[in-house]
Amino acid sequence: MKEFDYSIDKSVFLSKSNFSEYIENMILKYPHLTYFDAILKFSDESDKEPIELVQYMSDVLLAKVKQSAVESDLIQSNTPTFEELL
């Protein structure tokens, strides 16, 4: 596996837009990462819990994360969305 060296600028205010941009850029730079993995890496690098990052995920990103998790057999395709659980 390639060394992961994607740095997170912790001084940047986190928003749905720039969070999605960070994740998409991670996927482009490291194609072996899934969206799910990229969010976990972001979580580690930013010292935020993954659950804290949900508020910064756009609907499009949430769909990509769910699809990534399904393809990795982490969840079943009929697993409810976050909104359905709330």
C-alpha cells in the first residue's frame, strides 16, 4: 500500500463544500482509497471523530460513501440512510 501523505489544513473552516473537495481530492490522489477510507483518514488527520464529520457531508458525498461501503461489503445495500435513521 502506498504511503499516505495527504495533509489536512486544520486552520481552514470546515464546510460541506470544502470537506467534499478534500475527500474528492484524496480519492483522485490515492485511487486505492474508498470514500469510506478517505473519510476515516480525514478523521484521523483532523482529530475529529467520524460521526462529527457527518454534518459536513453533502447528499452526493453521503451516497458515494454508502456505495463505497456496500462495494467493500461493510454494509448491505438495503441499509437505511442517516436521514432515515433520524
